[in-house]
Amino acid sequence: MRRLAPGGSLQVRDAAGCTVSCCAGTVWITQENDIRDVFLAAGESFTFDRKGLAVIRAEEGMRDEWMADTGITVICLPARLVFDQMRYS
């Protein structure tokens, strides 16, 4: 699991076939050579279908019991992608 602050992002490379899940908050995903913008809410997943660079960006955090944005977004992604992200940073 990875926590992202509001506006925080991850860049991953060659993630085709890997799945990212949004566990809390909402995220925006875009892939190189893809005109789509993918938005995930908590509980939704997306499988990357292109090689190249992809960006995962926290749009808003999970809501607390008063429906206020906590500023925390949590995603789950394969360990290989986390390692690759650290290597490309």
C-alpha cells in the first residue's frame, strides 16, 4: 500500500498487465499514448494496458465521519511497480 498526499503522484514504467487499486480517496491515472483519463474511487481498480510511462495522481483524500477530506489517498499496486518507482525517482 502506498499513501499519497493531495496532488501527490507516482510515475511507473512498463506497467502493462499490472493492476492498481484505489483503497481510499480518489485517483487519476494517465498512460503514455492513451487519450483516456481514468478516475478511480475507493474500491475500484484499473489494469494498465500500455507500456511506457504512466502517472497515478491523488485527486482527493478519503472522507472522515463528517465527510471532510482527510487529505489521505491510499493505493495498492504490485511490489514490482513500487520498486521501479523508487529506481526512477
